[in-house]
Amino acid sequence: MSTRTVLHEADIARALTRISHEILESNRGPDGLVILGIPTRGVALANRIATLISEFSGTVVPVGALDVTMYRDDLHRNPTRAPQPTSIPAGGIDGAVVVLVDDVLFSGRSIRAALDAIQDIGRPAAVRLATLVDRGHRQLPIRPDFVGKNLPSSSDERVNVRLAEVDGEEFVTIQGADS
Amino acid sequence: MRHLLDTKTLSRADALEILDVAEDMADTQQREVKKLPTLRGKTVVNLFFEDSTRTRISFEAAAKRLSADVINFSAKGSSLSKGESLQDTAQTLQAMGADAVVIRHGASGASRTLATSGWITAGVVNAGDGTHEHPTQALLDAFTIRKRRFGGGSRGRDLSGVKVTIVGDILHSRVARSNVWLLDTLGAEVTLVAPPTLVPQDVSAWPARVIFDLDDAVAAEPDALMVLRIQLERMNAAYFPTEREYSRRWGLDARRLEVLPPGSMVMHPGPMNRGLEISAEAADSPRSTVLDQVTNGVSVRMAVLYLLLAGERAGGPANDEREDAS
């Protein structure tokens, strides 16, 4: 079994710092930003990014969680999943620039579900996508705007993201198919 | 979860899962677009052998909010009133491709018969069977109690130490039975209050205290006082002398409402007989949860339909590992 650590704690911190700067740069400041994390680990990442953006810009950015379970297209193919809480910031998302945050971007189906969920909540001016790891193998025409690390991988490898808030440890590993 | 037939055999984990998913469903009902695409292409049949408006429209709303197709099948004006057997009706629904059947029937145990007969492969939800159980009502009552008591911190909590008093016709009430089992599973302390003629014979085996005086029950300061409807249609014997006497001794009138602590909630499954078991003062007071119960009923039934229908047919525990691979 071959397991390789591709990001350590410091790498994750650097990637999130860069992503936060990139978000500020492309949005020309913090105005109108709403950061929404996709549970479970996307929420932890979204909170960190929002904190970093607030530090860099001196403005508090609204942050929330967007559960996409009930919008997935594979519900009937898998055991029942318990939905996670969704929390939308009090100001809503109408007219805002929503930055979706997820840990791993793979097929793109979670993001498709997230776009549907957003549509039911309001009408943002734009939706952007930030992901800690992009491992390719997209099945839908979806691409990330902000990427922590591009990780070319075989589709039968496994990418595991572990974050302090959720798992009590912090690293990203890739696990070979032979395991 | 394959079926929801009763609360007596419902585990604490399953009950909490339903209540927690119902929290998420309730959140989605605050949105601009209340409809979710979750159960697109699934068919839910409401099979009602007994009259019911509230429960049927609540299930109908729940199924429609999840984008399921709903077929309403009620006894009046259908083949059911022509004497078709439950088996033939069930097989007809199976042939139509029903994914879930919500059944209300006058006979206790009808839903279990339907679920275990092998006539259908659909999931079965008991929406009231005779004087046996009405599990979704108990779940929405528990949800309402939890929400009023713990507010935003409700998720994952049970009802440990919460004192719930149920007053009224315990003998004929499936709502009371479902509530007693579920509240006990969730750790609440249950007290039943009724005229001696309306207490079931086997009540000593229930996880509940039985008293006969409502004033004593109110003085004990329950966290929730649940008033049951006097089911005049089931009153085929002289259980109490007159309605006025019942109202005076076991009705929640303005005087008893005064004595009840300000934090206690007043619950009623509806429809209410105002002036009989509950006074207008009690029904319309801010302590009354009657309308919350209706709203929560839709969320809880959405949760039940979701848990029954959304996953693959084999069922099994959710696999969180998949999250990373998606």
C-alpha cells in the first residue's frame, strides 16, 4: 500500500493564504463577497479563508455552509446520506459574489449540486469556486477559479484531506490503487 | 430505514436521525424556493381508508416539497368503498410503481400487514392504524418540544429530563401510544391524565405514570402539556357523563392555564374541539404550539420520506468516506 503525503500543515496554510489573496485580487477587494463551504471539510476551509480575507482587508466577510446532499444526482445509487446543516449569512446571497469552497474537486458533481442549491436560495451576481486540491477527472464542464494544489492522479487512487477542525490532524495524502 | 410502522420499535438513533434531518428540512422551508429536487421521479401514494385532512395534506405537502409525485387514494368514492381487499389495492399500487405508501387504516396493525405481506416492495409509512400508533405525529410532537426547549441547539439532543403530560382519551388514542413510546425512548418523563374509563387496561406496562386529576398534573409543572382530542366518533359507550363534565374536570380551561408555569407549552394534535378539551384562551395563547406542530409536521414527514426513499434500496449506514472522493 503506497500512501504519500502531498500537503503538510504548513503547505495547507500557505495555499489558503494564497487563495485568499487571489480572491481579494480578482474581486478587487472584499466588497460583496460571501464565502460558502460545502460540508464537511469545505466549511472548515471556508471559515479559514474568510478569516484570512478579513485579516488582509480589514473587512469582515460573511461566511456560511451550503449542504448539497439533497441536490445530488447519485442519491438513489448510494446508502442514505444524512444531510448536514446549511447556514446562509443573514444578508443572503442576492447580488453577492459567492465563493464556493470544497476540499477536493474531482468529478464536479458536488459543485453541480451546489449550483442548483444556490439557485434555490437566491441570485448571486457571480459564483466562484475555490478548492484545496484539484485532482482532475472532471465529468462535467466545471473548473475551479482558485486552486490550492493541482494533483494529477489516477481515478482509482484516493485523495484524503484531513483538517484540524474535523479530524484533529492536518495533511493531504494520496493513496495508491494497489492498496 | 425501510418502513416507519411504529415508535415502539424505533431505536433512539433512528429517532434522532429523523429529528435531525427534519431540522435540515425545516431550514430549507425558509428559502425563497421551498422545493427540493431530492425525490424527483419517485411516487408516493397516500392510501387513506379513514377520513383525514390534516395528516393527508401534510404528507402531500412533504412529498411535493421533495419533488415526488403524489397519488391520493381515499376510501370515499373509490374502489375501496366497493369492498376491494387491502391485498388487491396494494397489488394495484405495486403495479402502478409506487415507491412509498402512506397508509391510514381503521384496523390496528394494517400498516404492518401491508409492509410484511410481500404484496408490495414500496416503503410503508404508518399514518395512523386504528388505536395502535401514529408515529409521525409523535415525531413531530417530539420535534416541537425539542425546538421550543432548545431552539438552535436542538440538533443531536434527546429529551432527557423533559416532563411531558398527556391528558385526554388515552384509551382510543394512537397519538398517545406513539408519544409514550417515543418520549420514553428519548428520555422524557411521561405522565398520563384521563378519566378512569379512558385509561387502557394494559397501561401498567407502559413507561408512564397515570393520574386521574388534571389539577394535580398542572400543579406538577410539566414542561409540555399535550391535550388530546375527544374523539366523539369513537365514543360509542358512556365513558363520561356529559361533555360539560369532561370539560370541567379534564379540559384545559383559562383557570388551569393560569396555574400552568409560563414556560410550559400547550400542545394539541388537532383538530381541536374548542370549549371541550381545550379552551380558546389556551389554544390561542403564545404558549400554544398548535400551529408550530402543523409546520413541523411537514418537515418531519419530509425527513421520513427522505430517509425511506432517497438512498439505494439495500439501505445501510451512510458512508462518509465518499465525501473525499467526490
